[in-house]
Amino acid sequence: MEIFYDRKKQPEAVSRWAAPVAGVVASAVLTGLIWLLGRRLDDVALLPDQGAAWYYWKLPEPTVWTRLSAWAGYAAHQIAFWWMIYYARTRVRRHVSGLHPINVVALAVNAGFVALHVLQTHLFYDGLAQDVPIFSSQGSVILLLVVVLVMENRRRGMFLGRPAPIGREVVDFARRYHGYLFSWAAVYTFWYHPAESTAGHLIGFFYMFLMLVQGSLFLTRAHTGRWWTLTLELTVVVHGTLVALMTSGPDGMWPMFLFGFLGVFVITQMHGLGLSRPVRGLLAACYGGSLLAVYAVRGDLWGAAGEAVRIPAIEYALAGILALLTWAGLRAARRVRGRPPRAGRAGVR
């Protein structure tokens, strides 16, 4: 963070942080708007909750218009976002400390579609949840986090600063095309839910708005700022833990989300920040001590091992599978184009 104390670098730092800070403020304002309008949806009749696989906030009797309004809005938002990413990749192609005009357009377009979805909710209510399972929304965010692990493998490593044996070609492919996947994850998840004002919805919307801001900052220094991107990765800790607390109470599975996602931070994410070894050791000790204390109070100290490793194990396993599938796909594509495969085995640099 010494950049803020270097007068020569200060203008660049201010320029780099201006857009993310403004994006956080705008995200908070939009989340507040959903909260203010939420009481208008209190009279919407919904079916009783039917378990973990059931999404509660959808109409009992959807119509053609309720479905069409959600899917048409989502499709327009998605296509517009993908086109802006494609335009930036093919026409702009250079990074700047401030914003390109296309970044301003992207921020405005995303804000406009957020407003459209809020309006669509109050007119027709249903989101995409009426037609697709809840696990698709959750899975899109997990996939996003896993791709970040693959993308950052060379810079910060995968396990305690050491990179996993993922080939450079795979990492480069993920870095080159991740914008299309990440924009899909954010836009799809946003349109999946109606603009309800429950605490869980508001936390989730705020998180998605931050992801839309990040997606709009392509080809800027802010987009790759290590503290900003880490903040986006760690927001899932807050979201997952609070939603688990609100849905299942203090005796529920909230520690699994808290210590699971923080486990990924200790194992992987904190090693890309330039922190000294003593600082990283202190963070790891705080994590371990907090984990033992929480599970000791809950009277299930041995259960800590199973719950705490579940999310990291899933993420790292998916990262390996994704890397292998990407490598196989790239190898198959080269053969179809008639190019000889590069030397090396799957996942080996």
C-alpha cells in the first residue's frame, strides 16, 4: 500500500481506485433502492417452503408474460455485456489507469439493466428461478471462484504460495476469455432472483453488483488490482456465512462457510498480497485458533476437520478438473485445426 505515500505514483493510485470506490457506492445505492421498494412485494402470494432444493421466491402460477419478461431481460443484458467485452478485446486492447469510454458505457448499461430488473420484478415478479434449479445459480458463483484460482496460479500459487502443475496454456486461456464466463455468472445469478428485499437477497445483490462493476472495468488497472480482486473473492465469505446464519440460525452450518472460504484465503489467496512470512503465519494462527474456539464452544471439536475442509476440497478438486478439461479441449482444438500438439502432459507446465 506504499503507493499512497509516493507523490509521483499518487495520481495513478487515485485514478486506479476511483472507479472501484465509486462502484462500491453505486452498488450500495442500488441495493438500498431494492430495499426501499421491497415492501411493495409483501402481498405477493408464494407457495410454502419445500426444502433445500426448493426456491421459495417464485410465483405459484407463472404466465407466458412473467417468464418472457425475465428471460428477455436476462438475454438482452447478457448479449449486451458480451458484446461490450468483445468490442474491448478486439477494438481497444490496451490497459489504462483510468477508464476507456467503453468502460463508462458498460457501467451505465449494467446500471440500466439493474433498474430494468427491479421494474420487471414489480410488474411481473418472477426471475429465472421459475424454470431452472437453484443449484445452477449457486454453481455459477462457485465456478467463477474456481476459475480465479486457475487464473492466479502462476502469480500467487495454489497451495501456500506454491503453484499447482497447471500448464501455462491453460492459465493463458482462462485469463484471455474469463470475462465472458464471469459476466455470465454475474448476470445469470442477478436475473435468477426477483428483486426481493430480504436480508439474504440484499447481501447477494450487493455482491453481484460488485461483480458487475468488476466486469465493466475490463482493460483497466483497477480490474487487476490485487487488493480489489481479493476483496471480491472474500465477499463470498460474508455472503455465505450471513445467509447460513439467517436461514439455519446460530446452531446451523455457518462455520462451514466461514472457515471453508477463509481456509482458501489462508491456503491460497493471502500469498498473492506480498505479505511477509510472519504476517502470513499470524493470519494462519488466528484462523486456526478461531476455528478451534468456535467448534469447541459448539461441542464438536472433531467435526471441525470435516466441515472446515469441505469447501476448500471442493474448490481445489474443481480447479484440477477444470484445468484438465481445458487442456483436453485446447489439445483437441489444435488437432482439428491440424496443428501438432505441444510437448508435455496434462496439467504440466
